[in-house]
Amino acid sequence: MSQARTIRFSIFRFDPQDPNDKPKMVNYEVTEAPGMTVFIALNMLREQQDPSLQFDFVCRAGICGSCAMVINGKPTLACRTLTANYPKGDIILMPLPGFELIGDLSVNTGKFMRELAERLQLWLQPNNFESDIHRIETPMDPDEAAKLYELDRCVECGVCVSACATKQMRETFVGAVGMMKIARFELDSRDTRTADDFYHVIGNQDGVFGCVTLLGCQDACPKDLPHMQQIAYLRRKMAIASPNRIL
Amino acid sequence: MQIIYTDTLVVGAGLAGLRVAIASKERGLDTLVLSLIQAKRSHSAAAQGGMQASLGNTIKGMGDDEDVHFEDTVKGSDWGCDQAVARMFAHCAPKAVRELANWGVPWTRITKGERQVIVNAQKVTINEAEEAHGLINARDFGGTKKWRTCYTADGTGHSLLYAVDNKAISLGIPVHERMEALKIIHDGKRCQGVIARCLITGEVRAYIAKSTTIATGGYGRIYEVSTNAIICDGIGQALALETGVATLGNMEAVQFHPTAIVPVGILTTEGCRGDGGLLRDKDGYRFMPDYEPEKKELASRDVVSRRMTEHMRKGKGVDSPYGPHLWLDITLLGRKHIETNLREVKEICENFLGIDPTKDWIPVRPTQHYSMGGIRTTPTGESPQLSGLFSVGEAACWDMHGFNRLGGNSLAETVVGGMIIGKYVADFGEKNNLVIDTDLINRFGGELIDEINGLVDGEGTENTFELKLAMQKIMMDYVGIFRNGDELQQAVDELSQLLKRSRNIGLRCKKRHANPELVEALRLRRMLKVALTVACGANARTESRGAHSREDFPQRNDKDWLNRTLSTWPDADALAPVLSYEALDVMQMELPPGYRGYGVNNAIAHPDTEKRQQQIDAILANLGIDADRYAKQAAIMPFTLPDELMPLNQRLSDTLNCAVVSATMVGDK
């Protein structure tokens, strides 16, 4: 094994609750260990150097989406980012833009996602109210189920929102996360809503017609979700559903 | 101190907590959930493999029913479970799966006709029935007689949690995020709510409720290497313990999962082995058939974990800088299968190991995974000591897992337990009034504020992070897969010393709001108490049962130890819990203790076992040969459930006699 190298971190620090605090970048150094991730490094920093450092991790395994942050300019999940990916050993960490800052690298994606879910009604609205849980379930096409799962894999990490130029300019834009979820329910044969219903929610500048197709969402999504395809699909659907029949 | 009032308070926003909250809200009760994080981040999301429910749709699940699921669960528990609870659970699991489909879970469905699967390293062709097309599929899991584990690829927990949280949002149930409950308000008889601290502002608040449900998950993070999320710290159990009256059950029952990746301890699902993956040693040799010729890789988790450890002790492990490991080989499943049904596993391998599991073997070793122990409850989910205090899911000792949990039964417990206990919580909310004792609220709130002041302003010298690591190492080294008296005594002694030292913690960060060091310090003191219940319970239990394996007492001793360990902490200043025991009554059991099917049958029999078996035989003889299985079951061990959950479960096998399955396909819109 080659000699361990030093990783130099430059980390955004700001406590918005402290009226005297100002945003700044602070430098730290850690000795790299084999298999070290940004999760491991940040915990070492907090335990050994600065116990006030704020950041969020939950599953530390790329499953929950809590640790999204901007690493050397790219929004991504910190838990599964290996320090070995950076040959020069310089890592700059910034909080995700587009969300309320809690402190340092911690942002309130929860508040954003809950408001989005309430605004877009991101839950199944089934037609099958008479479903009897004691009897055999209603069959579903196996391919449809597989397709639904593909779109259901979003972890609400917020990376797509941070990587979106429209969202940075338009506060009320629903972002790729909102559209992906709409697409998921649009596809679901159990959901009663039609393209007309969805038109009222995303057939505008805050939805599909606000997207300028820079596709930062698609490039940065840590779950490799097909945002480009879904946005294009929804845009076409909404154009057809629009009162003016654009298509 | 702000006081917030509600009817139903739920602490923890994972599947179990949310399911209880939904049941309460649907009955019109004012319901509020506290969570450390946003609900969809809960550890429930990490469950990959699936949930057990005896739907019996797939050809490999034909003949499955509640009886088989019940028997597997009781054997899996090594007869340590509450059999009435296991019955309630097995009966409601199919209902929960079907309900979740109605809430949007995209369960993997059956495609009619032939398909190839891997069984015991051989390619086998199975032929799914025409009538099963589009019904919910199931995969094989360890310790189950039938293919019973329903799934959505290997993201089952994720899709369940999202569907259930979406349901909770649709009902308008508020989740107060980044709130940490740190004390239960009680008068020794009745629970009145909790004192919680906001992790952003540092504000201390009282939440007063008719009922309080603890659904905070397990305590895996008292161990150094765990598959658990880093929030699974056992604070829920500690809250109950610190009341001094509520009991914890079977805290020493800690499960190790056979296949976590080395070194970071991230889980690869049991679905890998269920779908046909093999375990290999440093020579590439498949060793499990030598130890467990019948079940091989699909023996119970505790058994596989021990066999792997035994094999590594023989020098058959692969050397690595992190100690020895073994290989999990899923290459034989093929790229297509891995990229669809095991894609999370593939992602984990790529991101954390830099390997491609369609070509490379995965380095694995047994790692702390699940807490069978927890807050002791009655079958209705309530603490026997504190009225109005409920617990559900991994936080609880309800107790359907006994000393070993079967894969696929934990995800099932969250939603099934939540479904059942949620109704009892709602009943409680309808029958009881709020108890508001402002002196008591102020006393408990004051205690927490004093504790925080002591940490921030005090002159302590101990370092929180160092003490925490020391605790985690002790648990890993001395309270692991194989246990013995000397090491356990050492663990108890050293943990007691750490608890003492934790009273002298000093903080470097002096903020009262968002202060990660303060959060750790408040947790550590509580985690140490939980760790002590595990170590003391393990030290006292001089037998081997399920996941609790004593090298110095290898026999399962039903004669002396067919009981549940109860821990309390009546003296806040004490350095160890008080242990007591509640007996499991063989004369009430539907399935008296017997051979579990692994290794030598070395159990020391309970004197009532034979008597009970004769009694059961007589009951069955009296019923006559025409009695159906429901009548037999009811005669041997009746169980109760809320009325809405009592109807029988319909299965495909009930309808296959009919020429046509009545349900029609729902096509694309």
C-alpha cells in the first residue's frame, strides 16, 4: 500500500442563527485511509478537529439521500463519494443551493419536499376505493409495475433542484423531482388523475413549460433517473392537454 | 417552554410510526409525529429484500398460509417469541401487503409462464400459473418453507416508506422534523407525553398527548460496525428505560446479518442468497452445504452468521487490512437479473467497493444488523407498566421475533404491527382524556434543561466522541456473535465505568442551538444505558438461543431459560440495570418447543413440553378429522385482533377451482 496522502478540505461555514456570523470557507486536513468517503472524512473532522461542524448523514450507504452537497462544484451524495476520486487531494464542500440553510453543509430539504408534495398532491389517488384487503389483490401488468418502480426510485436528495438553472431563477419552479413524481403517478394505472388534471398543476411556467432543458437534473441525479425522457414526455402530454391544443 | 397538545403522539417517522399515525388520523384523532429527520429518510428506506406475507401467488408459494408463516416465525425465534403475537402478525401480513398496493406500492408482479431461477446453484425452470399473472410476486428467503417475501426489486423499504409517507401527507399528518425526544413525561403509572429538543434551534418543548408511541427503531449503533443508519441509536429504548418503571425486553437478543460488505458494513440484501447467490471461502469453495446440508446459504440468519464465523476461525477467511472476510458470489444470477432485481446491491458494489458484482465476488462478513429486544409491550402494543405508552416496530419487544428474526419479517412487522397497534392506539385515544399536570411537565422539562446547561456550562473533561467509540468497541469485541461469561463480565465492568465517566463530559462547542457535539453527548449517556442492558442481559442468560450464542453454555435450555429478560433502571444514579424475567408459558403455546432444524438437537426440554403436546393432540382428536385448519388453530391457541382485521385471507388456491379468476386485468391508461 502506498503512503497515505493528505486530503485538503475547504468547507463552507456559516451559522445563520448567529447574528454575528458571516459566511466563510475554512480549511482542514485529514490523512486519507483506504476506501475513505466524504462521510468518513467529515465525521473524523468533527470528532477530532471541530465539533461544531454541521452536516447531514443518515444511511451513509447511498440509499436515503440526506447527504447531498456540492463537492468541487457538483451536487452529489457525499456518503458514496470516495476521496480517491480527487487525484490532487483538494476537496471543496458547499451546501446545496436552492434550500433553506440550517448551518454549514446542512440544508432543509425536508421542508421543501413536504411543501412540494402538498402543492402537487404527490400521492396515489386510486379509483379502486372498494379494494378489499382480505381478498386477492387487483392484478397489475408486470411491466407496468417494473416501470413504476423505475420512476419510484427518487430519494428526494435535492440534487436535481440544485443542478437546475430554472430553479435558481424561478423560486416556484417544481424542479425535476416534482415532475418525476407527477410522471410516476401519471403512469400508474391505479391513479384516477388524467393529463387534464396534471395540466392544472404543471402545465405552466412553474412546471413543464418553465424547463429550459439544460438537463443538469439528468446529469447530476445520483439514482440515474430518466429526467430528460420524463420531462419531454410530460411536456408533450401537457401540450396535448392544454386548452389551446398546442400539439 | 412551549407546550403542544395532541391526541396521538408518535415518536419516529419510519414505517411503523407512520402506520400508527395513519390509523389514528383515520379515526379522527389529532395526530402528530416527531422525527429526527425528514420521514422519507427513515431507516425503513434501507430495507432491500422484502416483506413476508403468505399470499401464495407464485408457484413456489403455493400451499403457503398463515399456519406455515406462523410456524416458520416461531421456529425462527427459537421459541423465544410470543406465539399469540406471531399469530396476529401472520394473519394480518397479507392484508398489509394488499393495503400497500392500494396506497401505491409498485410490488413486483408475476409474469405467467416459464422462467428460469437459480435454486441451490442449479438453473431451474418454473412455470407460473395463468391465473397468477399480474398478482404480487414473492422471492425465497432464509428460514421460510415457501417463497413468501414480497418485494419491489431490491428497493422494497424505499417504495413502502414513500407510499406510506405519501399517505400520511395526504391525510395532513404533521411531522415535526429535526425534533429529538429526550424524556418521557410520566407519574409512574401514566405516560403524558415527551420533552423534546429541536436540533436546529435548540428549543426545548413539551408534547402532551393522550397516547405516546415510540417507533424509533433499533439500537445497532451501540456497536462499532453495523448495517444500521447512524440514527439507529436506541434513544427510544433509553427513553422508556429512564422512566425507571417501563421495562425493556430481551435486549441481549441482537442479530448479526451474514452479508454486510467489508469494511463499511453496508448491507447486501438476503435476497442475494434468496435469489441463488452463494457463499465462498478464500479457496472459492462453497462451504455452507458442509455445515447445513439441508438449508445451506438459506439457513436462519443467526445460523449462517455463526457458520461463517466458525469457518473464518478455521483460517478459511480471506485476509484483508480489516481482518478476514468471505465472498458472496452472485455472478451466477446473470447481469439481467442483477440489474433489475438487485440493482441497489450493484450500486453499492460499484460505489463503495469499485467492483462489478456481475463479474466479481463481493467481500462480506457478519455484521450487527437488528435489535430483537426493545420496549416490552403487551400484544396491543402498550407498555404493561406505563398506561398510554405504546411501542411498535424494531423499537418494541412486541414480541414476534424472540431471539432471532427471519429475513423479511422486520419490514412486515413495521406495517403489520403498525396496522394492528395503530387501531389499539386509536381505541386508547377515544377512551381516554389528556392528563395535564403542569408541575410534572415543568419538572421533566427542567431536568432536561439542567442536563443541557450542565453539559454546555460545566467543567467536565471527558470527550464525548472518545467515550462513544470506546462503548462501540466493547460491544463489538465482547458482546458479538459468539459470547462467553468472561468477556461479557468485562463488557459490563467497562461499560459501567464509561457510564460513570459520561457524567463528566465537557463540550468544546458551547452553542445551545444547532450543536452536533451537544446532540452526541445527550445521546451517549442514554446509549450507554442501553448498551448495559444488552451486556448485562447477555451475561446473565447462561444458555444459547437464537442469535444469543454462549460458547460456555451451548445448549438451548428450555428448562431454566424459556423466559423473557426484562430490564429496568429504577435508580437513575445506578451503573447497571435491574434484571427480572417473565416466563413463557408452554401450556399456552400452539407450537411447544421442539427441534429447530439446525445442527445437533441439544435443547434441554421444558417439563411442560410433553404435557402440552398431549393436550394439543387431545384437543385435535376431539375436534375430529373434519375440522378445518381455522377451527383447529382456534381450539389450540385463540388470538384476538380488532374486528376489522379478523376476516380470513383469500388466496389464489381458493379460487383456482373456479374456471375463471374473477379479477380482470387493469391495462395501461
